[in-house]
Amino acid sequence: MIEFKDVSLVYPNGTQGLKNVNVTINDGEFVVIVGLSGAGKSTLIRSINRLVTPTNGSLLVDDEDILKYRSKNLRKLRTKTGMIFQNYNLVKRSNVLKNVLAGRLGHTGTLRSIFNMYSKKDKSLAYESLKRVNIEEKVYNRADELSGGQQQRVSIARVLTQQPKYILADEPVASLDPPTSHQVMTYLKKINKEDNITTIVNLHFIDMAMEYADRIIGMRAGEVVFDGPASEVTEKTFEEIYGRSIREDDLRGGTES
Amino acid sequence: MSKSNTKKPLKIKQPPDIYPTKTKAQVTIIFFAIVAMYLYSMNWTQRDMVGDITDAPANMVSVLGKFFPPNYSYWSNIWDEMALTIQMAVIATTIAAIITVPLALLSARNITTFKPLYYATRTFLNLLRTIPDLVLAVIFVGLFGIGLLPGILALIVFSLGILAKLISETIETVDMSPLEAMRASGGGTIQVIWTGLVPQVLPQFTSLVLYVFEINVRASVVLGYVGAGGIGQVLQSQLRYGHIAFPNAMAIIVLIFIVVLVIEYISSKLREALI
Ligand SMILES: Nc1ncnc2c1ncn2[C@@H]1O[C@H](COP(=O)(O)OP(=O)(O)O)[C@@H](O)[C@H]1O
Ligand SMILES: [Mg+2]
């Protein structure tokens, strides 16, 4: 369970990233966070694994205030929260298997990882994860030989290999075309259901949010301005979150391929 | 559309130059300053030149003549010294390559975000680079006496200055996004650098180390000249014997020439294969 209790974040330059956020995310939920660019979606999600640190309030993950965490606890926190990025964040020169094994870093001692001494179990876990996103035939390809959609699948496999309790996905489909976007969202949803991994996804496409989310959180200017089940959400809700009428480019379009 | 967007079309009298006027003025000033410096130094050297330049060609022929033919049979005496010179370069380059790693990381802005540490390392490396290799050799020979050790130490310090600078610049151009992913998956600092950064800079790193090795082979010959051991020292002693030893000296020069060429050839082929 993740609980934001009156969390605020002011960046060093004075920008207010989060403003008195109160949100509770229950285990197993598939939550989509929507909002315009600059609304604070990334700041919210990156607070959960402490890539940024809120300046006020308390943020509980599994009943512990993670804002007090320092190096060792931070590594533990990050080991149980996997992250997926808009630009996949793979090591382009390394092969797919090495990239996926990086998901084990938090579980592996420094010396073992330096000498690539991953256990047999880790290696078969990595391979199984690649199979789950149907990209196991690229196991020895260099990451930069893959298309965007394939790279994002590799990064999902990396997160699966990490065996996290939470998955944070920051605009995972923003760089992909509509069919590939749906494919990636389908994988995330499937993993959420099969492994019961709590999943939080930032999106700015309204149609995708409505299609995949159990619950939608709307943000504007660092504040949570909507929080409710996806079934209650209408176009009107989005107009309120965005503070303007809905446009063509707020929609991803396309259907699952 | 807001009002600020309704702007009048720009009135253009003549097409703009590619470079702004200010840049052009600066470049012109720099150009003339350099020309003036050349003229001045030419004048200066001519005034100090003793004797008549017309004698030079004849002199050169007579001096060079004493070097020929090179005494190739002398090679059998100097294999060991040549090998020492190469070993000196190998050892120094290897040690420098290892010490470079932490220094390059500490002087890379994107890795060392703690500013004072970054500036301290940068300044230290800049200072190191201002000392010429010959001066280093003279200092170390003074400290440790004549021999290989001062030569190796001088080369280490000399290569560190170049290597750490070039490698930290390579590090500053890497894609930081995989490092963020490694950190987000719970990796410690060393793990993040090893798995996210090293694969990105390894080809460049190896290439730069080979390049510095090439420089070191040549430098170690020169360093031998001031007493840092190896072939350079033999060359110096032969030249001191006077005319009778000149064919020996020439044999040494030819050998150095061949060895340097071969090493540069191999190293450049290796580097081509890496990048
Ligand atoms: N590192 C930072 N330093 C200063 N301001 C930042 C930083 N990161 C984000 N911001 C600002 O915080 C606000 C929220 O940004 P962000 O969380 O990235 O929004 P979103 O992900 O919804 O586009 C924006 O105004 C952004 O400019
Ligand atoms: Mg964002």
C-alpha cells in the first residue's frame, strides 16, 4: 500500500512539483495518472521510489515513511519498485539479456554483478521474463538493434526480472505508435492481473486511460484534482482535469492489434 | 490566436550574413593578432641567428655523412634497451589507465554532482597537464636517481593528465538514462556505473589508452635522454662519444623509427576495430 499524506514537493529552483497530495493506492490496483504536461505526474511517480524527494508531508510504502530513508533502505525500496520509462532507458550497446539481468542489481552483491556472476536462477528468470513479453528470440541482440516497441518490451522484461511489488511506468507509450502503445499497455495490464503487482502508469491519452485503468487520478499544477474509478470518468471529467476542452491530440486512437 | 502573435512581416533590406557582425569583428582581430605574432617572432629569431645561413647546407651534409652508413651490427647490443623502453611505456600506460578511472569519474560533471569535488579534481588535472614530460622526468631523476623508475613515474603522471581529461570528456557525453534505470532498480553506485556507464565508454576508453601508449613509446625514448633509462639513454651516451659512435647512434635511430612505426600501425588498427 502506498499512502501520500499531505505530500508537497518544491524543487530547488522554487517550482512547486506537488501540492498537498493525499492519495492511497491499494495493493493490486492498476492506477492511471492523467494530466497535462507539467502537471506533476512524473514528480508524483518518482517520489514513490525516491528519485525525487518530497519536501513536506509523509509518504508511506508498506507502512514505512520512505521520506526518512537513506542509502541502504533506499536500495531496498527501489528493489521492490520497478520502473518503466518513456525512452526505455536500456544500455544501447549491451545485449538484451544483459539489459534484462540489470533488473537483478538490487538483489545482487556488487562483486557478483561486476563479474556478471548472476545465478542460474536469475538467468532463467530473465529468459522467462523475455518470453512473457514475446521477445525471447532477441536475447543476444544489441538493444539498439530493436524497434521502440521491442525496446519497451525488453524494459518490461527487466522490471519483471526484478520481481517488484510495485511497477511505476512514466509515460511508457509516449514514444510509440498507436498499435504498439496498445500492445505495451496490454502487457502491463496482464502482468498486473497475473502477478498481482500494483501498477501506476502516467499517461496523457484520455482514451487509453479509460480503456486500461481501474482507477484514474487527475492532476493539475501539482495537485490531485480528481480521483475515482475509471467507470465514473467521462469526457467532462477530463475537461475539468485539463482545464480546457478535449482535443484530437489528447487521444491515442487505434485499437489493440 | 493572441494579439502578440499578429506580428508585422519583417522588413529585410539585405539578406543577413551567416555570422553576426560581432563574431566577424572578433575573428578579424584574432587573425591580425596571430599574424603580428608571427611577424614579430620571425624578426626576433633572425636577429638571434648566428653565422651565415648559406653555410648550413654544406655543414649538414658533412655532419650527416658521419652518421652513415648506420652500424646495424650494433643492434644486437641494444635489443634489451629497446625492450626496456617499450616495457616502460607498457607499465606506465597500464598503471595510468587504472588510476585514470577514479580521476575521470570525479572530473566528469554528470557523475560527480558534488561541485567542490568536481572542481578540485578538474583543477588538479589541469595543473598536472601544465608540467611538460621532460620536466617530470628531470624531477623524478632528481628524486630517485638514474634508471627506469623515474622514467615510469614521469610517464604515469604525464599520461594521467591527458587520459583523465579525455576520458572524463567521453563520460560527460554518455546517455544518462540507463544509469537512471539501474538506480531505480536498486543498484548501488558502483553497480550503476559498472552496468550503465562502462559499456558506453569502454570502446573509447580502450582506444584512448592505446593512443596514449603510442605517445608514451615516443616519450620514453626522449625521457631516456635525461637519464630515465632505456634506449634513449644509450642513444645519448653514443652521441657523447663523438664522431666514431655516430653510425651506432644512427642504427639506434633507425631501430626506434621502425619500432614506433610498427607499434603505431598495430595500435591504430586495433583502435579502428574498436570504434
Ligand atoms: N528537476 C526539476 N527541477 C525543477 N523543476 C522541475 C524539475 N522536474 C520537474 N520540474 C517542474 O515541476 C513541474 C512538474 O513536472 P513533472 O512532474 O515532470 O510533470 P509531468 O510529468 O506531469 O509532465 C513542472 O513545472 C516542471 O517544470
Ligand atoms: Mg512527465
